[in-house]
Amino acid sequence: MKILLLNPNTTQAMTDNMAQIARAAVGDRAEIIPVTATRGFPYIASRAEAQIAGALVLEMIAEHADTVDAVVIAAFGDPGLAGARDLFDLPIVGMAEASVMTAAMLGDSFVVVTFSPLMKRWYDECVHSTGMGNRFKGVRSPEKAPEQLLDVQTDLRSDLIALATAAATRGHADVVILGGAPLAGLATQVAAEVPAIVVDPITSAVLQAVTLIQMTATATDAPRFTKPAPKRSVGLSPPLAIAINHGGTQGEP
Amino acid sequence: MKILLLNPNTTQAMTDNMAQIARAAVGDRAEIIPVTATRGFPYIASRAEAQIAGALVLEMIAEHADTVDAVVIAAFGDPGLAGARDLFDLPIVGMAEASVMTAAMLGDSFVVVTFSPLMKRWYDECVHSTGMGNRFKGVRSPEKAPEQLLDVQTDLRSDLIALATAAATRGHADVVILGGAPLAGLATQVAAEVPAIVVDPITSAVLQAVTLIQMTATATDAPRFTKPAPKRSVGLSPPLAIAINHGGTQGEP
Amino acid sequence: MKILLLNPNTTQAMTDNMAQIARAAVGDRAEIIPVTATRGFPYIASRAEAQIAGALVLEMIAEHADTVDAVVIAAFGDPGLAGARDLFDLPIVGMAEASVMTAAMLGDSFVVVTFSPLMKRWYDECVHSTGMGNRFKGVRSPEKAPEQLLDVQTDLRSDLIALATAAATRGHADVVILGGAPLAGLATQVAAEVPAIVVDPITSAVLQAVTLIQMTATATDAPRFTKPAPKRSVGLSPPLAIAINHGGTQGEP
Amino acid sequence: MKILLLNPNTTQAMTDNMAQIARAAVGDRAEIIPVTATRGFPYIASRAEAQIAGALVLEMIAEHADTVDAVVIAAFGDPGLAGARDLFDLPIVGMAEASVMTAAMLGDSFVVVTFSPLMKRWYDECVHSTGMGNRFKGVRSPEKAPEQLLDVQTDLRSDLIALATAAATRGHADVVILGGAPLAGLATQVAAEVPAIVVDPITSAVLQAVTLIQMTATATDAPRFTKPAPKRSVGLSPPLAIAINHGGTQGEP
Amino acid sequence: MKILLLNPNTTQAMTDNMAQIARAAVGDRAEIIPVTATRGFPYIASRAEAQIAGALVLEMIAEHADTVDAVVIAAFGDPGLAGARDLFDLPIVGMAEASVMTAAMLGDSFVVVTFSPLMKRWYDECVHSTGMGNRFKGVRSPEKAPEQLLDVQTDLRSDLIALATAAATRGHADVVILGGAPLAGLATQVAAEVPAIVVDPITSAVLQAVTLIQMTATATDAPRFTKPAPKRSVGLSPPLAIAINHGGTQGEP
Amino acid sequence: MKILLLNPNTTQAMTDNMAQIARAAVGDRAEIIPVTATRGFPYIASRAEAQIAGALVLEMIAEHADTVDAVVIAAFGDPGLAGARDLFDLPIVGMAEASVMTAAMLGDSFVVVTFSPLMKRWYDECVHSTGMGNRFKGVRSPEKAPEQLLDVQTDLRSDLIALATAAATRGHADVVILGGAPLAGLATQVAAEVPAIVVDPITSAVLQAVTLIQMTATATDAPRFTKPAPKRSVGLSPPLAIAINHGGTQGEP
């Protein structure tokens, strides 16, 4: 099986790191196909950016949907997730949603620990939109945004462990999600130092993709009643226009 | 004052009709500046389409933000609203949100009556995202989608009156919002035949825009703490890239 | 159009101040007709007082309903709002509800900043009863009640700015409502010093009244299904008794 | 112990019937002191009427607070309950709230069955305001309002049994509250014909009053921090003015 | 009437203390029949323990159901409550639920103050499961668990008063429930020192049991539609097996 | 890796069927170790039965915890899940919870379709307790309970397809969970006939167990702060007593 690891950020180094973690997670069960956005932002951090990046996500999926078995949107706020899920007939996994659902099977309550206060609002809104707000104990971050993202795993290591520990001991959270692509892979390295279960979003996401591919394998022929009606469009990338028009060309619905 | 009446659909006739209603509503208090999307869909009806159109909304606002005093996003599901509000320093009004807030000041509970069952999911989600789900009694529509949108006001007139009446008499709704751009202007024509208060979304939206312009007139110099940090980007329309970068060019944050 | 600016407190100076602000807000679009309660309390601050004042509000509206086009209940907790809206066939605007709905169109989340901790419980309950509790980040006030209300705008100016600023910077609130009639008019004076949008309730309320009058102008002949049945009564003021009996006299329903 | 059975309706026959049921319920454990409103409505059925009657409730309690140990507000929508509880230092029991809390100890979910569709909105809102909306399965009533209230217990007996039975068998409700003073006492007569536990509100209310008096007997000297501050007033009945001013006269807070 | 005071903990001294308080509360209105678990835990403090103890609760009720009129489950987290209520045709009262419902009739909002942080999670979950989470302001306890439970009423007296006082003055809670069997009876002793109404759970529970017995006395012959179907079983205590099989033996449903 | 497939029902045939499905799902990734309850009920269908079976679940896990890597509680209502998760240091997967979380990653909203109306209440409560109630559209079942469970997959096949189809077409559900062990394995057989994604709970559960084992593999040395304190007990099965006492014997905490 093939999983599209779609990084809606333009930072190739993030993609490379996440692809490596993803491959370690799935082993030979799946092939990881990483792609990086060629338009957009080095690192999405707000709803305006997510609005734009989410449209690019649809475009990128449309280019690859015929050749993969599932898609992982590899940005913690899950840009484009709902639209993609409505539009395409294969499992679409959001990194945040997959982490949240995984966390919910490991404990009663969870927090998201991240690297910058600038991510709080978007991540908070994203978790609430999964429907699991009542088991969610908030986003925790250092008080200041880091000057650069490249080395946050080493620069902020002790800060993030302290935040995760406080979430467990004072906040009574069972599970800590280390949210944000710059923290990908850190969970396994700090797990032994945090008195809670620590979840890595990219690992969650690709493993959930494997499960969802297997779960839905027999269902590929079933029509989906709740799918949007076909629609003509103007000015979209051709693959996306065709997807939205259910395979028809743009001009004939 | 100038209000940008931004139709994120590509159908010029809808823009023309809404502009006429908007002008009748604001009289000489404001100038209505209508724009129609040149890319996208004739009529947005799903979350995938809203994801794409919402990004175009940001682009269109960026082109006009310097020359208007407020923006009305003239599609009932409010594509791009949250991102636009975060990004731009002028009032951004969603047609659905403005209707909902107006309805909430006219009665305890409201319904949305619309022209097609295909709109239900998106409209329902949109109303819930305003936070007013607990005063909302659902979206009601004819069972079948109309074959074309041009004449729905005449073709479906009696159906829509019946749906609105049932919402009031059996559903105990105080207010009926006639949702969807194809129904713009119908409210005043059917109000006398519906035993509830009937709200026209485009009228709500432009009148709320007038109010918000006046309410925030003295605040233009205040910095907004919760505004996203400036961000470089690749491949966006130049005005949008500059807006996202807080006036800086794309390459220098 | 005529707007009844109904102060359910007995303090004439408050009415005068609010009338001045209201007139500045509506200009020549509407005539403001201020009335002050002749029974009740100098300043309502609890649910017991609101229960009593709310009944007076109905009585006061009944006296003027035939000669005005909308009513603004000019006390932040909106005493009598629900009953008045059920009973009378013209727009009834609550100062708190109008502020909340206006704030909801200006940002994601809002706080109420007020002058005394004694108001917190009532204001908090009032905001929740609007249905917008999930976008509300609480009531903030100085820790001690002021000794007198007349000069709170000057005495507490810096305290209120500090509370509003903290709500924005630490509380991530987009909008600050300055709640309570004694703070009427302060918003425009402090807006430039607060890193959030600051909303004046009385301005919100009268501008919303103007909008609601215009929105419902064509609907005056429509029966309201959800209106209470006519009811006889004993001992009410004659205009209120007649209103409750749908125009019949007290003795004949 | 003495319990004020306060009927905020002006119908003496209702008071008499409820007093008889209350006395049968409490036996010699408490003395029932019935009072009937001398102003207001024969039977409260809307929020406007409840606003007015709730103010009268405060006035009536103020007249008797010194000579009774608890108050039962004997109207199902609990007019004036919150204000009364804030204001007076003795247990205040609402007939609806007491029924709801009692029902919640008898089963998972409950419905309210009442005699007229005109009561639905007010009762529904009242139950939700107790905070138990998530165990509440709605108000059920005959489709038409009865022509008179005097004989509803006999006229509607089979209809009400059918509604209660459907609530249990199709609605999976464990408990049925027979709401509304005109149904007082009917519960015991139909209990054997309904496949659910049937709750009589007035019995619930007076038994809860007995319990609350006993529970709080040792607490009479404790100050209540959350009590409203003393307040001067104009034009209230002297006992109420004194209660609101914490025993001071009207003119000196 | 006879009330089974069922202590699901194995500590006889707790049962003795609670029985004494219960008898003082009910006087000659009811006979208190105390029983203590012979298996299980000295003091239940987690959901795992509650799962086990809840099954014992069903077993213990089955042994006594024929000879008592109501059951009080005398542990604050109400182990086994929902199952017992479904299974047995007599009132089943949970100590936590009864306290919560009683508190809700005494004020708007309540807290639970308890003796150990180890109880917080279970108590918190228990209160939310009553459906009253929105009037609940949390569990408060000393930061450290006490070394032994026997003398917590004297050892922690001033700490608990301070916690209760802070809940009232800073937390604006109207009512304080002293949660946990080791605090049984403390409420009356500290009531005068706490500026809020203080509720004793065991007193609440037995008084509510008295009320529920009286409320349902006439309903004993009514079938309960929502009762589970009869079911055969293996390895249960004979009385419980028979109860679950609706009086049939284990082998024949 | 080894997964304990714990059937808390006493019906061996169910265990056999579920083990076969589980093995087909995990292939050679994991060894499935099925166990069947030797006490309890042929098929759990109520909260009373779940209370008892949940205690047996803890006992059964305690016997095997040292020799397996994860546990699947193979009954749809997840008896004992919360307690087991608190108590044991390995992933505990509930069949209902795993289905719900999986469904939530496949679509916006889901229903549970089951074979008997007798399961509705328990399943409904179970789904709500996962925290995902707001994406849940209810439990649907035939109106009558089947006479025996053995052949429900064939007897009810067309009924269940019709219920699932109606949930999709009229209920707008994206995903249908076929709930209840007697329906294990049916999902793949009917998927092509239902216009929605159909989820098999046992497949979901074992695949999630595989994922959770992998996710937490590196975390085994981390202490869990929120774990209950060690506790002595009386009369429990020795392995369970030891587990609850954190490895200590029963008599020494």
C-alpha cells in the first residue's frame, strides 16, 4: 500500500524528517510517498494560512489520488481535511485528528504541548473541531516564540519536558501529544522522562492510515451517499477540477 | 463608507441581484462595491468548494482592502471568514454569521430555509461554527435539488413558504433565515405569508457592515494583539502575500 | 424612526449620558426617546433586582410601544428581554445581547470588562443566556467594588485599560466589551490604548435597533405564531394588561 | 416547621388543591401555609407573565420570610426562583426544579407531560435552566390547548396516560413528570397505568422543602458570601424593599 | 420504612459513623440497616476499584432488596448506581448524586471539597456523570494525601474550612459538598465557619431516600418499560442471578 | 506482539468467530490470544450486566497482563475499560471506543446499527462516554429483539442493510458501525450494498491495538503520574489483588 505524506508547508527539511519517521513506523507494510508544497508558507501558523494551504492540499491530493491508497496531511492543524475527505474516495488522515483519536484510546484526557505560543489558537481550534474538546486539557507552549524552527527539538527539549510533566502532574493529563511538524520524532526520545504517555503525531497519522486502508479495502465499490454533487469550475488545477466534477471535464457536469 | 460586496461564486447575475438589494438596504449611507470571483465555482455547495473559494476570498480582499471600509462575504457558508478576520484590519462580515446574529436579536430560536438538500450539511456546519447552535433549529429544504438556480425564487416560492411556516408552527421557530444567495431578496416578498420573522441574509450582512464600520471607526490605530505574526510566502497573489507579511515584501518578514 | 431608550435604573444621570451617546451614534437616522424608571433601583446589580426591574421594563414598554419603532433596554443584564420580545411586536434590543452579537462579528472570542466584582455573576449568567458562552472568556473587574458609580470612568480608567489589555494579551480575546451603564461611552476613549477591539454596549444597542427596525419593516403585518395567547390579569398597569391581553381589556380575553 | 406554599397564580382553587396534596405529603412533619397571588394571572403560561409573576413572588416571600422555614414556588416554570434564592436566607424550592432533581434520582432520563402545547416553550426553557437538559427528553402535550383548566385531570386523563406511555415505550424515558399546577395530584392516580415512574411536582417540591429545611438547620448563622450587596430602592412593597436592603430601611443602605 | 445503608468499602468504622449520622437524620421516619462490604477495599478511590466494588454493590443489594424500601450506596463516587437502578424496583440513592441534586436546590453553583487529591479524578467524573457539570465548580482538596483516614476530620479541619471558604469567596460557589465517607458528619460542625451552604452527603442521601420511598409508594405495581430483559448467568451469587433473571432461576430465562 | 482478545461474554462461539476475524485482520503482525469469560452472561446487554462483567474483565486481564502486549475488550459497550486503563500498563482497547475513533477518521458523522432494540440504551451511553457524542447520530436497530443471536447475520441481513442505508441517505451519516459481537465480520460482507463506509468493530479494535502497541513501545519505562495509588484488598482474585496493589501482596500496600 502507498501513503501520500503531504506536507502543506514548503519546507523540504520538514518533509524529509517526517518521511524518515513515517518509514520507520510503517516498515515494509506501506510505501511512504512524500510531497512538499511548492506554494504557500514555510510553516503554517494561522487560520488565514491554513485557508490557503488547505486549498493547495486539495490540489496536491488531486494530483496523486489515483496512485496512492491513503493521504496523510502532515501539518498539525489539518488544513483542508474536511474538504478532502468529502471529495476523495480514499482515507484522508489529519495529523492532529489522528493524534487526538489515538490519545483518546490511551487515556482519559490529553494535552497538546507545542513549541510556540503562536500556534495555540489554531491548534486549540483544530482539536475542538475533532469533537473531542471535552477530553482535551489545552495547548501548552513556552511563553515566547522560538527565533527559528530548525533546532527546536534540541533548544527546547527541557522546556517541553517540563511542560509535559506539569500537564501530567498538575493537570492530571494521561497523554501528551507533541504537536507541530518541527517536533516530529521527539516523542520517543523524551517518553522516558515524562510521567505520561507521549504521542508522536506523524507516527500516529501514518499508522492510522495503514489501519484505515485495511479497514476500507473491501468498500471501494460502495457509492458514498454524502459525497458532494459534481460541479464545474473555472481556473482550478486540472486534476482538482476533474475530481470536483467527479471525473467529468470542467465544462460538463 | 465603502463596502466590498464580495461574491465568491463566479455567477455575475447573483452579484448583480445582491448588489441591488444591498444598495436598497444601505441607501446613501454606504457605497456598495460588488466583485465577482473570476475563478472557482458557479455556486459553492460543499466544504471542498468552500476551502478553495475561501482562499480566493482572501486574495480578493487583499486586492481591495486598502480602498474599502468593510467586506461582506456574500455566500451563505461564509468561506474564508475566520482567516480574513484574523488577517485584515477592517470589519469582515459573513452572510450566514450576520444573519444568525441578527436572528438571535429578533427571537429565541431560528431555522435556515434553503432551496436544495445539497446545501444542508455545509449550512448546518456553518451555523454551528458561529457558536449559536443551541438556538438553531436546523436547515430545512425541499427534498430534491432544483434543476437550475436561476428561477428558484419563483419556482419554489410556495414550497419555501410552506417550509418556513412549518418551522414556525410545528417547530416553534421565531425567526426564519432564507439562506443561500439564490434566495437573496425573497424575504421581503414572503414575509407577510409566514407566521415568523423572515430574515434576508444579504440585507443583514450589509447593514451589519455599516454598524461595524461605525463601531470600530475610532479604533483604527489600535494594534491587535491576536493578529498572526508576519509570514513570508511563495506563489500567492502579490497583494495577499503582502497582507500576510504585514506589508513587508514576500522575501523579508 | 423612533427608538425608546429605556433605562430600567432610576438614575437620571445615567439616562442622560446614554441618550447623548445614543444620539451621537444614530445621528439623524433615528430619534432617541429616553425614559428612566420611576420605581426600582439606582443601579441593578443582581438577579433579584433584575426580576423586579424586568417587570417594570414590560410596564414601561407597554406605555410607549404604540409610539416607537424599537426598544433598547439600557441595562447590561437585559432585564425583561425575553418576556418583552415575546410580548411586543417591535424589535427589543438588550444592551448585553447586542454587544455580544456585535462582538461575535468582530472576532472569535470576547470578554466583558466591568467596574465592580458585584456585577460578575449577573453579567456572566446574562452572556451565557445569549447562547454565546462558548466564545465568551469571562467577566473581568477590579477586585473591589467602587465606592460610588458617578466617576468610575475617570477613577478606574487605568484599571480598566489594564484589565482589557490582559484579556487580549494573556487571555487571547479579540474583543473587549465594556459592560455596564456607568461605563457607557468609555470605549471610544480607551480604544487606542487597548490591543483589542473595544465595544461600547449602548452604541451597539442603538445601532442594532436601527438595523432591526429596517430589517423588519416589511414584516409588520405578519402574525407571529409563537406569540403567547392572550391572557386576562389583575392589578397590572392598564397598558401592560392590555398588551398581555392582545389589545382586549383585562376582563375579556 | 412551616412551609410557605406560594401560588403565583391568582386561582384560589389551584392553591386549595395543591395545599391538600402538600399536606397529605408532609403529614405532621410540616405545616403548609398556602398563599395565592392577588395580582397577576389566573394561570402563568409565558415568559412575559413569568417576569411579572416572579416579581410578585419576591414580594410575597418578603411578606412571609420571617415566619416560615422554606418556600415552595408552586408554579411549574419556577417564576422568581433565582432571584428569591439569592435574596432570602431560607430554602426556596421551585416546583419544576424539585421535580427534575427528584426525577434524576429515579432514572436516567425523564420527560415532562403537560396539558397544553402553550406551556411547551416555557417549561422546556425552565427545565434546561436547571442544568439537566442532557437527561431531559422534552415536553409532551396534547396538540390542542384545553378550553378550560378546571377539569383537565378528568378530560385529558387518557390522553396524558397515552403521552406518558409513549414517552416510556418509544422515547425510553424512565421517569415522567406531570408538569403544571392543573395536573397536581394526578400522578398517584395514573401511576399504575404508565410503564414508567410518574412524578408529582407539588409532592416533590414540598418533600424537598422538608429535606432542605433539615439539611440547612445548623447553618442559619453562616454568612453567605455570594449574597447581593444591600441596595436602596423606590416604590417596592416595604417588606421587599427591606429584604433587598438587608434589613435597612429603603433610604439608608 | 427501611433503608439499606450499603457501605461498599470494607471499613466497619465508616459504616458505624455513617449509620449514626443517618439515624440522626431520619429519626423515627425510617429504620437504617447498615451493611459493610466483606470483599473489596478499605476505601475505594479509583475507577478500577469502583468497577469491582460496583459489582459487589449489586450483589449486596440483591441479598436485601426484598426486605428494604430503598438503598443508599454510601460511597461518594456512587459505584454501581446506574446498574442497580436499572435492575432493582426500589429507589437507589447515590451519595454523590443525592448531594449534587440537593446542592442544586440550594444555590446556583457548588464545589466538592474532599480530603485527598487522589479522589479528585473519580469524584470529578462522578459529578459530571450526574449531568450537572455546568453548575459544578470542581473538586478541591489539600495538595497531599493524608497518611491515614481515621482522623481526617480533626487533622484537616482548618484546611477543609479554608478550601471551602476560598471556593465561596474567590470561586463564587453557593454550596460546598464535603465529599467522601471519611468526612461524613463534618458539615454540621463547620457550617458556621464557612460563608456558603455546606452539605453533608450521607444526610442528603438518606433524606432523599425517605423522599423517594414516599414518592414512589403508589407506583409499586407499575411495570417499568425500560428495565433490562431477564438474563441467565453463570457464577453470580444466587440472589443476584435471580434478580437479573427477573426472579427466574439462573438456567431458565 | 500478543493481543489478548477478551470476550467478557460466556459464549465460546462468539469468541471463536471474533478470533477468526481478528486473525484475518492482523495477519502475522500479531498473535491473537482469545479468552472467554467463565462467569457472567451469554451476552451482556445492560449496565447492570456490564457492571458485573467489567469486574470480571479486570480479573481476566490481571491473569494475562504479564504475557500480552495489549488487550481488546471484545464487547461493544466496553465493560471495564476505564478501570482497566487506569490499572494496567499496557494498551487497553474497547471495541466500541476503537470503532468510534476509527469512524471519526473516516467521516464527519456516524451511526451504530445493531441487531436488537434492547442494546440501544447501553450502546448509546457507551458512545457518549467516549466524548464523541456530537458526531454521533444515534443507535438504530430493528424494532423487535431477535429470538436468538446465533443467526442474526443471516436472519437480519436485509434489515440491517436497510437501516444502514437509511442512516446514510436520510440521516446523512458518513459511516456506519455495525455494533455488537453477534455482527462481527458482517461489515465486509455488506459494505458494497451500503452507500456509506461500514466499520467492523472487532477489526477496528485489533488494528488499533496493533497501532497502540507500536506507539507506546518506547514508553514502557515511563512512570504514569495519574495511575491510582496502590491499595490492599480482600477477596479479589490473587492476580487482580496484586495488580491493584502495584505488585505488592494484598496485606502490605
